[in-house]
Amino acid sequence: MLVGYVRVSRNEQNLDLQLDSLKKSGVGEIFQEKAGGTSKERLEFDRMLTLLRSGDIVVVWRIDRLGRSTLALVRLMAELRERGIEFRSITEGIDTTTPMGRLWYTLSAVFAENEREIIRERTIAGLASARARGRKGGRKFGLSDKAKQTAKTAKVLYDSGQSVSDILKALSIGSSTTLYKYLRYEGAKIGVNKI
């Protein structure tokens, strides 16, 4: 049975491309992970591993969806092979049912880790260069013009005795944390939590 695994990455938070590619390849069951590759806890990945049986083939869009380091990927391939499970990567054209496919898997794992390291080094160098020129990265402090307007309206509603849940609904604010941020920005006296 073809079993698919998809995972978000820092640059790609939408799983549609991966899902479409796996479905087009005839994958039946697909495990979807919302945690990034650096996360230690990958519940869907672990669940997939426990459900795999001899004769199954794990299919991914790219090899880096499975792991972050060469060592982890090589260990995973060894574990799968011992259990009679094979592997395919659509983008890299890897198929471990063949000797060339197993070799290509190992080489791709090395290249994927190297690519991550190069990106990391470039990012660090770019940030250092920007700092040397007096620029800082990250979001600007404060609120956008639209958020400032919402904050003013939120304060008026809050001061008039409206409940937090009513204000959240009325202004389509996603969380009470954001609402309180707006209220503090406007200098509202935040008292007993009004739900």
C-alpha cells in the first residue's frame, strides 16, 4: 500500500502542492503534519510509523519532508528496510526498491542537509551585514493604522461595559490576547475580566 506523508516547512505553510502530488501518484492514506521539521514532536509521523506494515511504500513530495539531518534519514531508511517497507520521493525520483534508488536516497539526504546549512549560513551573514549597517530585522513595533482604529473602537466598547466576548465578535478580533494588547495601547484601565 502507498502511504503518504506531508509536512509544512518554514517557507511553505500550505500543504496543497504536496497533497496534490501524492494523490496524483496514487497514494491512498496520507498523514499530514502541521509541525515544522525542527519540531521534536511529530505526532502524525510517529503514528504513520506505527501503522506501516511490510510491503508498504512511504511516499513523500521531497525527501526533506521526512527529516532534517542525514543521520536521521539514513537511520529511518535502515529501520524501514528492516521492516520490509520501501520509500519513494516524487520530486527527487527516489525509489528504494532498487539499488540505485537506495544510493540516491543516501546522496539526497546529504544534499538536503547541506542545502539547509548553506541557507542558515547565508541568513546569519545577511543579518550580521544588516546589523553592521544599523538595520534591525523583525517586525516594527506598534500597531498598523487599521489596528489603531480597531483599538480605539475596542476601548470605547470596553469602557461602555461590553463583555470581552462581545467585543471580540463585534470587531472580528481573533483572541482576547490581541484585544488586551489593543486596550493597553489605548491606555484603557483593564479591571476584572468581563466575559
